[in-house]
Amino acid sequence: MKKLLLLIFIIGYSTANAQYSGYYTVNQNVNANINKNVNVSGNVNVNKNISTIDYGKLALANAENEKTRLENLKYADQQQKRISLEIASDPTKAYDYGFQNTFEVKGKDAKSYGFRRFKMSYKIPHKSIFVSAGAGRFENVSVDGITTEIIFRAPFYNKEKVDFDIEKNAKMENVKEGELNEKMAPNGEDAIFIHKKDINRATVFGIKGFSGTLIWEDDYQYTITDNYVSFNKNEGNGVLYSVKVRYYGDKDDVTFEQLEGRKYYLKRLVEKVISTGQVWEMKY
């Protein structure tokens, strides 16, 4: 009877989780035996997981793919081509060749963020690697179908003197790993499966803060989301800064390993852009 109950449990567990990637399940044990001959999500090899990843190899592959993509573009002159290929080899060069985006926000637009007015500035990476995709959103699409997006948000003045605990926020204590989490998808309606969450130190708009990472999937995409946040307590009642970065792709086309490689390839550039942003002349 006990054996029968165990078998029913194993079958139920396998069926419930077969649709999700096993890439972040380092301890395969029973699960590995269950899925030994099953291709979970169409991409998973039980002998290949986050513990076996070779970031250096993936970074080189990304650089070569980016170089191939950029070599096939048409350029106005050889200098632009040289710059693009230089960026492919070292994405941080996209910061050096980027555009400083500086603007002023005032009136009702500033009021919604607790200000009367403020000025904001951040570096937009060179157009060969990131293109504008809406207000404050910049996008890169790799040759293998991985989209990387940087989403800048306006600073928020703590007009109501709220006690912001950004470390707790970055830890996402309400999020449960290894299970479905309700109403967390981008549309706020569907459940998503959370594989892993993590927190690291980060500098956001010149202020020491945190980066909260969420690795998840829904029925259609694999996604790694990094939420960068800092709080300047020395400015009036305090000013909150936040930037969201996403790496995602269709489950039929990419794997979590490819997402990890893309993030590793672009991370230094992304974090340089985020750390050097500025906000000044704040009136509240």
C-alpha cells in the first residue's frame, strides 16, 4: 500500500512539473530518475544544469554571434562599422559610444512622482546594440531570439514619508521558489513558475542599493528579471530609484542557459548604465 501511494505521488509530481524546465534543479536524485527519458519543456538535459554552465564559453559565443550580425549590416562609413565590431567584442564600449539622454520633467508629469520638477540623465548605449522601444525602454534582440530590455523609471520622492525597506523588497519574500506563484505574470493575471530568486548589491543612479533577481517561466517564455533599486535618504524625505532589466525568449527557441549567457555578456554594460544615471535640481 505504501509503495502504491509513493508511486501515485511520484507520478503526480512528475506530471505537474513536466512542463517546467529542470535547469535550476541541481540536485536531480529522484527527479532525474523520473525524467530520465523525458525531454522536459523540449530543452532540458538532466545532466546539464546551472552548476555546469561555462560563462566564458557562452560570452565568446555571444560576441561571435553579435559580430556576425553587425558585419551584415550596412554602414554609412567604415568608422561606424569599426565601432560596431568593437562593441561586439566588448559591450561596455557601447557606453563609451552611447548618447547621454538628458531631460527635464515638470508639471503634472513630475507631480505623479512626488516632485514639482527634476532633471534626469542616463547614457543610452550605442544604437548598434540597443534601440529605443518606447519611453524609457531600450531593447536588444540577439540572433538566437533573446530579447534584453532596460526599462528606466522616473525617480519617486517619498512625499508621504513611507518607510522604504529596499533590501526586503529586493529579497521578494512573498515569492515562493520551485512552485507556481499567482498573479505575478507581466499582465498581472496569470501564474508563473518561479525557479530561483537572488539578491545582490548594486549601485543605482549613484546610490548603493540592491538587485533582486527572479528567474521564471510561463506557458510561452523563459525569463530572467533583474530589479535594480536604491533609496537616497539624504535628499529631503528620500528619493527612490529603480530600473528593470529583462532577458527573455520563446520556449521553443531558447533555453535558460542561453539566457544566462546573454545576461553575462551584457551585464557589465547594463550595470554601468544603471549606476551612472543622475537626477538633480529636484523640487518637491
